[in-house]
Amino acid sequence: MTEKPSEKLRIDVLTRSGGRCECVMKTCGHSGRCTAMLRGQWELHRINTNGEYTMSNVIGLCQMCHRNTPSYGVGAR
Ligand SMILES: [Zn+2]
Ligand SMILES: [Zn+2]
């Protein structure tokens, strides 16, 4: 599934996250949520990479955190 996220979804995620990274991965080194500002370049990351781009299946990640996701560089973006 190579569906692209819509611009509206990005805006909705940005609103939901308060403009901050929603990453909660322990592998990143931040404790709890990342909360880095999402401005300029940031990534819509699908929680279930086989799923679709929907509000329940995506989180907003700063570029640093996106690099730490298991699916980074895997599959089409
Ligand atoms: Zn982050
Ligand atoms: Zn992170």
C-alpha cells in the first residue's frame, strides 16, 4: 500500500500533537514523550506500516525520532 498522506492529515496530526513530536519510543533516549517541535521537516509515521494514513494510525515524529523507527528506510514513502 503506497497511499500518500493528505496535507489535511498532516495538519490534523500537528493540531493533535500541539505541534510537538509524539514519539514515545524508549530507544530514542528521551524519557516519556519526545516533545521536540515539529516544524519544517517532520514525518508522518504509520504505527502499523500495513495500515493506512489515518489519524489513529499515524504519529508525528521529528526527524531525529523518525530515524529511530524500525521502518525507517524500509518500504516506500
Ligand atoms: Zn522526536
Ligand atoms: Zn523519539
